[in-house]
Amino acid sequence: MIWLTWRQFRTQFIAVYALVAAACVWLAVTGPALARLARENDDVYDLLTSTDRLLFNGGIAVLAVAPAVIGIFWGAPLVARELETGTFRLAWNQSITRGRWLAAKLGFAVLATAVAVGILTTAVTWWAHPIDGATGNQHGSLASRLTPISFAMRGVVPVGYAVFALLLGTLIGLILRRSVPAMAVTLAIYVAVQIAVPLWVRPHLVPATTTTMVISHGTLDGINLHSSGTLTITTHASRGDWILSNRTIDARGHSAALPSWFSTCLPPPPGAGSPQDKAAATSTNGSLDGCLSRLADEGYRQRLVYQPRNHFWPLQWAETGLYLTASAVLAGLSFWWTRRRLS
Amino acid sequence: MSAVVTADGLGKRYRRRWALQDCTLEIPVGRVTGLVGPNGAGKTTLLGLVVGILTPTVGTIEVCGGRPAADSAQLAKVGFVAQDNPTYAGLTVADHLRLGAHLNPRWDDAAARRRIDRLHLDPRQRAGQLSGGQRAQLALTLGLAKRPELLILDEPVASLDPLARREFLQVLMEAVAEDEISVLLSSHVVSDLERVCDHVIVLVDSQVRIAGDVEDLLAGHHRLTGPRRDPATLPDDQDVVWASHTDRQSTYVVRTESPILDPAWSITALGLEDLVLAYMEGTAAGAPASPALEVLR
Amino acid sequence: MIEFSLDSRSGVSPYLQVVHQVRRALRLGLLVEGDQLPTVKDVVASLAINPNTVLKAYRELERDGLVAARPGVGTFVTRTLADSSLAAHEPLRRDLGRWLGKARSAGLDDESIEALFMSTFRAVNEEIA
């Protein structure tokens, strides 16, 4: 059965691994130079060439897509192809039970997927490590590792995603019995899951850190005027943390809007008005500090809920575990479906 | 005599439709059994149940002494050539033989290669490029080389030209002579079955109408032609299978063990095709449908 | 070695056709004592018929004392029909010759004579069966 699975799988296997190998070669070639650049310069963002930036974002794109593509293109037709061409009637009559047949196919596919994506994600993580979260004097920065966009394409989770996509595709293919519709449905479900998890699940996988701080001149990061007319305050967060919420709370500890008198604290926009306004501005600045201390006296604090950057690996392992557990459930369902329901 | 297939009250339902019902039969070992019936009668369903690709909704079935597809040993006893002769289009003929060798404990590789040679099949050719007849022969080779006790074929020659059809049956019959396997094949073309089968099962509208050794069935059925008569006036020991009347004349196909003594009848013999047609039409025309009759052996 | 053929439309069962063909071969001298009949496997491979059919035919011939099966080797002719049967039935042959003459003078052509003979032959067979 191993021989047959390999023989059926051969072309796709070689195609994917060739691409993975090519990607690794390119990353290996450009990686060391980049690492040296980052080591020697703090403002490495300014020094990155557009090629590097392209590679960075390209690496995101490839790793965003690779697990899904591999999983869906390998998973959906795995059984569905045999069902639609009728070859299952040949395979199931050989002296091998359905359970063993599916086990061999799935085992091989899972292994091949995990290894291919594993190699790819290791290479990209290694390559991007020096410049993740790089900032500089230029406008913009590269996303840090913890942000949802980058998180999904670093470390171990892509392997979890790929195995999940593979097993999802297999099960859908089993149920729908047609390869192409199975691919479409699998893609839809996979995308939905990939949107839902960072939004609702990931923040809670590892308990987030909560700090409460006094809003002072030192901690104030910005005052934002929203289109609805309300004002909110944000405070500094360290670079590399994943901010989940940055809110003002009142003396009782509930999330609250700023008091109405606060709008008078705002300095006028820079560059507008006469020198007299400028003088008034300086004095208002002083009054801004006064406002802030008045805020503190009235009990207003800023609460920051965030995942600190050293939570990166725990979050990675937790999420990978989650996806692998889901994959195991899907695998179990696939076996049950094959043995019981496909008659 | 031991039976190679025993079914008791076997039935299979898909959602609301019964594809097969009340199937009780015993197929003796060493026979070439033909399963005949119109399209949609349930032949593929019955064969699927025997092979183990389908599971029964009600009733039981025992094949070669075990439950179909129960385990590897049971699967080794039954060979299957499915409808349309499924093969892996991307794999070569030689690959298919390797497939069989890897997946079957009793695989006879030498015999398989000999067959491929005799059939002039190129081992390096992909199965997708073979003609219909060649694919059928490949599927048959795969089924035979695993040395089963029972070989099942679902409409194996339906889509083949006359020469390919003859060649297929020649290879099949030679294998039966050599290896002494039992064969169960389905067809809706009866004339092929007449030369090849010695046991027959007629399946109409998901039910078994009649089953038995061809010889006994032909000896026990007669076509009677004579002046117009009501079926009720026939003696009790004559079961009417099929009837046709004009204003003056009646023709009956009856089944009986005793001799027919009424001199008014002119009696003619029935061929297998006529017998099967009588059973297929008889139920449609509203003549008293016989329940699942079986010739006990 | 002789070869068999099968007429699927003749209404005669396959095994009987094999028996008849062996007997005809014996009568015409195509098979003599000691000759081997084609193996079941060879017959079946060329005619695509059920092996049991051939076995049954050979068994009947064996019962009639015309052939004998040697396990592992084959089936061999033990007695011919060429000499005994036809000579012993000389009176029948004469009767038949007279009947043919009568049929001719009644105006029947070859086809009609054959048709008359075959239909009577069949009718008589069925009444016996």
C-alpha cells in the first residue's frame, strides 16, 4: 500500500518539494547578508532594499498560501478522486481493508505535508528573524512576529494549518465524492477558520498580560479624535508586543469615555493661529499636564491588555496543538465515514 | 454441497427506494452463475453486497464461509471486476501487476505475466491508453491473479465489441477450467450467458424471480400453445409464469415437475433466453407473479 | 485432433452438440482408437463455453463406452463407430431409400424433403421427451 500511495502521489510530491527546495536555496543565499546588516544597524529598516522588502512580504504571501494550497490540493482529491473515477472498486477489492487503505494514504500525505511545510517555515523564520519588527526613520515598518499577519507565517503554526487543511480536504472529499467541489468547499471553510481563530481564539490561548498605568506625559502615546467626535487616549506599548486592548478605565475599573471637560485640554493644532496662540499653546501644554494629573486624581487609568513578545513561542505551540487536535478529530471522522457511511 | 454465496432475507435500501429486497438464495460452489435482469433491477447492488463494497440494510449474506470484506483473508477469497473495468489511468500495465502483488497475499505473479503476454498487452503502456477490450482483459487478469475462490464480474462485456467480448469469455472460461473457481457474472444480454453459465438468477424490480441450475430450469419449464383458456382452469401443479392470449389462442409458459398430459396443448421447449424473458415480462404483464422460487439442490 | 464448433441457434444444447460432433467424427473415421480428444481447457478456450458442459459430454461418451478418461493425461478414444453401426442398419437404409423415392415422385424438391424430415424428427423427439 505504501508503494501504491507513493506511485499515485509521485508527481505532486516532486513538484511541491522542488518548489520548496528552490525557495530554500534563495533564502539561504540572501539570508546571511541580511542578518549581518541587522546586527550592525539599529535602523535597519532604512537600509533594506526594495528586493528585501519584497522578499519579506513575498515570504508572507507564500507562507500564507502554501499550507492551504498544499493541504487542499493534496487533501481534497486524496479519496474523492478514487470515488469519482470508480477506482475505489479496484482498490477496495485488493486484500486490504478500507481502514488500512485510508491509513496508508493519510499517513503518507500528513507526513509529506508536515515535512514540506516544516522545511519552508523553518527557512522563512530563520531568514526573517533579524528583521522582524524592524523600524527606522522612514515611514513604515515591518510587521513584528506577534502581529496576526506575521504570526501565521512563522514558527510552527503553518505546519498545523497545513495538516488541518489536508485532513479537512480529505473529509470534505469523502463526503462530497467529487474533487473540484471538495476543493472549493474546503477553501471556504479553511478561510473562515483562519479569520475566526486570530480574532476570537488566539488572544485567549495563553493568558494575556494586563497592566494598569497612570496616564502621564511620559506614558501618553497619543490622543485620537474619532469621526464620531469622541476622544480616546492610547499609551505606549513596547515594540513587539501584540496589543489586544488599550483603554481608559474609570475609578471603578470599568471601561469609560473621557470626561467632557477633557476636550478643553487639547492644544490647538500646530502651525495654526498667531504667535499669541502659540503663547497660549505653551500655557495649554502646561495645562495638558494639569489635565492629566486631574484625570489621575479622578481615578482614571489606562489599562493595557496585551501579549508580550516573549509569549510568541507559547502561543505558537498552543495554536499548533489546537489545530493538530482538530486534525485528529477530522481524521477520526474520515475513518468512521469510510468504514460505516460509504456503503 | 457447499454454497459459495448464501443470502437470507437480504435487502438494501437507498433513502426511500429499495434497490434489493427479500433476497434469499444459495449459489452452489463450482458454478458459473449468471445474474440476469433488466437495467435497474438491482444486479449491481447484489454484486456489491457479495463483494462487500455495500453493507446490507436488512438480512444476512455469507460468502465463501465469511462475511464480505470482513478482513484481509476474506477479501483475498473474492475477486471483483467492476462495471466499466476501473483501472488507474496514470499507472502502466506493469504498475497494476505490482499493485496486485503488493496488496494480495496469494498473488500469482508468473501467471499474471503470462496472461499479459498472451494478450499482447504492452506492460509499459498506461492503462488510460488501452482500448476498452484491453482494459477489460487487464481488469480480468488482476481479478484472476489473486487466486480467488469466487470471481465476480459486473456487466463485464457490456461495452465491448463482439470480438473483444468473445476473447474475454474465452479467457474467463479457460481460467474456470484451470483453476476451478466459481464465477458470478451479471449481464443484461442473455445470449452470452447461455453458452457460459450453468446456474442462473433472474432479478426483476429488486426481487429474485427464479434461481437454479440451467438444466433443471429448462427441464422444468414448458411453453404450451393451444385453444384459448383461462389460467384458472390449469391444473394446480402448473405454475403460470407468462401468458399471452388472442381471441382464439392462448400461449402459456408454465413451470411444472409433472408431465403435461392434456392433448390439447402443443408443447415446445424453451431456450434460456426465452425462459428469462418470460420471467421478466411475466411480472410486467400482470400474470400471477411467482414468489422467489428456488430450485433446491 | 478434432476441433469443435457451436451453433448457438440450433436449439440443441451445447453439451449434446459436443457429443454429436464426437460421434460424427468417430463415424467418419476422423477419430480412431487411441486418439486423444481435445482437453477441456482447450475446448473451453476456443469456444468460450462452460467447462462443465464439456465434462458432461465427455462423461456421457464415456458411459456409452466410446472414450475413457485417464486422470492427469486426457480423454482417449476406445472404440470407433465407423464399422458396426452402419452395416448393422442396412434394412433401415433401404427403407429410407424407398421413402426418398416416394417423396420424389410426390413432387417434393430437396428442401421440402429435408423440411419434412426435420419437422417430423423434432416432433417425434418432443413426444418422447
